[in-house]
Amino acid sequence: MLREPIPAEALAKLHPEAAALIAATPPEAVVANWSFDLDPLPRLVQGRVALLGDAAHAMSLSQARGMTAGLEDALVLARALDGSQSAA
């Protein structure tokens, strides 16, 4: 249950009809789970330490990307350590 209206910037991301419907609903009648993404880190490697997966990518749980990001990181790291292919 919300105790205050949904921020206008959040409603602006929705289809106008959905935003209007939500805005017309009393806050106490809306159930919302907020998720926030963080800006990417400026670097994921320093010296012999590399951040992978959830440690490297602060993303909301609703995106369900944690495992995929970790797998992609592991593949890129393996290629970089192998030296036979580009790390990107």
C-alpha cells in the first residue's frame, strides 16, 4: 500500500492511459514494488581483481538479468585470460 502518490517521473514512463488510470487511483489502493537501477561502475577491473555478476551489475531484481550478466562476464573474462580472442 502506498502512503503517497506515485512520482510524476515514474508515471511519465508509462503509456498515457495506464498513467492516467494509476494517477486516478487513491494511493492507499495501489500496491507497488519499487526497484531502482544504479549507474554502472566506472571500472570493473583493478589489478588482479575483477567484479563479476551481481557484484559488478547493480540492477533491479525485476529485470531478471543477474544470472545472464554473470555468465556474460565469465565468458568475457575467460576470453581475456586466454588471450586468444578479444575481451569485448
